[in-house]
Amino acid sequence: MRISRPPIIVGGQSVAAGMRRTLEIPLPMLYTHTQVVLSSHVIHGLIDGPRLFVSAAVHGDEINGIEIIRRLLLTPALRDLRGTLIAVPVVNVYGFVRHSRYLPDRRDLNRTFPGSETGSLAARLAYAFMQVVVANSTHGIDLHTGAEHRDNWPQVRAAFKSADVAEIMVRAFNAPIILNAEMRDGSLREAAATIGVPVIVYEGGEALRFDEHSIRTGVRGILGVMRVLGMIKSLRNQNNSTSNDREPIIANTSTWARAPQSGILRASVSLGATVKKNERLGLIADPLGEREEPVLAPMSGIVIGKANLPLVNEGEAVYHIARVNVTAPAKTTDPIPS
């Protein structure tokens, strides 16, 4: 017999047990006097359980996560949800409408958390998200892509210790690569951790582009986390396993191979490739072909990120390598260079 739960209050609005609603949380309006809202879809299950938030487009040009959330909300598995799902497909609305990673004042929202009620536009948005979404949650998944002209192989990132909640979540997500990454100051992940909400970060694809492989991996990964948390039913008696059943590869360190000279890059390896130290990753030449120089792998590992734009400047980060056991075949992911 199902036991009814009290309603959840999100941004001053009530969602009864067994119901799903799209809520619009007012944000500071544009200088055109146009109202801006933070749209959140809340599914409040009949039975008590974890309260998971899934967010995308904290960087306004990272759109793969928006499609992941759209497909997630259409999944039949959510019909018998235990607990609560709060899905926010576009956090940085200001950047999203401008096709921009940043807010109009050029601030990076993911370096502004936990924000401030009286601070900058970015600080106010971060504060609203923390108060309305994170404070109502027990767990979180934040969806990202590579920056513009940079591609990430599907990956999850978290700072975890053995058998803690974050590690359980990243292993349940089961992306090809797990990066054991420290917190970044001002990030959503760090701010959520300070109030006891473990958050893992999923990266896949490139800004302003849909990548089908990254999208499907993201949807499967979120459902995997929800199963482990007991929010949806576990899959049973499935002999037809998918590639998602493969044990993920854990990387504790990574580094970028940088362009030794300015020029036009001709790539030799793709995302997910295993490489050895000093292996050639690509060749950079000037337009006349008079000077050319190879880009060499700084260490053995897996290519988890790469620049897609072949026009590069000396010192630019062009390949991201994760240090792993290169004897195993891989598929991988990548962070954004500083």
C-alpha cells in the first residue's frame, strides 16, 4: 500500500505527492523590462525517498544537458518514482538566450556559487538556485559539455573517498571515464557539498552542439544513479547487456598537450584513443607548410578531450590526456583547460 507524503515546496510553490509540475521561479528581469524565470520541472513521488536535482546549462552554451533532461522527463521509469526529482534544464537563462557560456557581465556562474541575494547578477542567480533547488535536494547531478570548439568524451567527475556517496553515484552513472577531481572554488559542486548535498558532474560533447553518444550516455547514467538511490526500479533479468555494463576506468590525474607553435592542426587521434608518452597526436603547420611540428602526448593514457578548431596558437591546449592503465581499451572524457 502506498503511503502519501506531504507536498514539497519549491520556490514558494507546492507540488503534491504523486504530482508533477513545471514551476517558474522569478529572476532579475532584463534591462528591456523582459521577465526572466528559472523553469524547474518537479516530480514528487507518492513514496518517500531521495530528492535528486538534475541541472543543465549552468554555462549557457552547453546544450547537451538540456536534451538529456528532456529525454529523462519522458522516461516511463519515472511513473513510479520514489522520492523527488527536480529537473532544471536551463540554469543560466541569461547566457542561454545569448548563446554564451557567461552571463551578460562576463561572469562565470560556476565560479559564483553559493551566490548572494544582494550581489552581482551572477551571484543573485547562483543564490536563487541554491535556495530554491539545492536546499530542497539530498543529491545532485550537474550536466556540462566541453567549451566552444572543445569536445569531451563522456565522463563523470567527483571528489570522492572510498565508498562515500559521491563514489557510489559516479560508479552507478557508469560513464566510460571517472575523473577523481578536487572541488573548484565557487563551483556548484563545492557549494552544494558545504550544505551536505553530494553532487557529481557529467561532461560530454561540445558547446552549442548536440552529440548523440553523449546524450544517450547521460540519460542512461542518470537512470543508473536513480536506480542505485532506490528512486526507480532496478533492471532485472536482462541478459542483453549494453556497453554501459562495462566497468568504468578511473583516472586520478590528467594533463593537457599544448601546441608547440601557432598554425593549423591536423589531428591524428580521436577521443577515447589510448596513447603512449611521446606518441604523435597531431601535426601543426603554417599555411604554407614551411614549418611543421608534432604535438606529442605528455604522458601515457587516454585522450579525453580535444580541440575541434584546427586554428591554434602556440601554448593552446589541444589534447587532454587522463593517466590510466593504457593496456585496457577505452572511451573517455575531459575537463576545460585553464
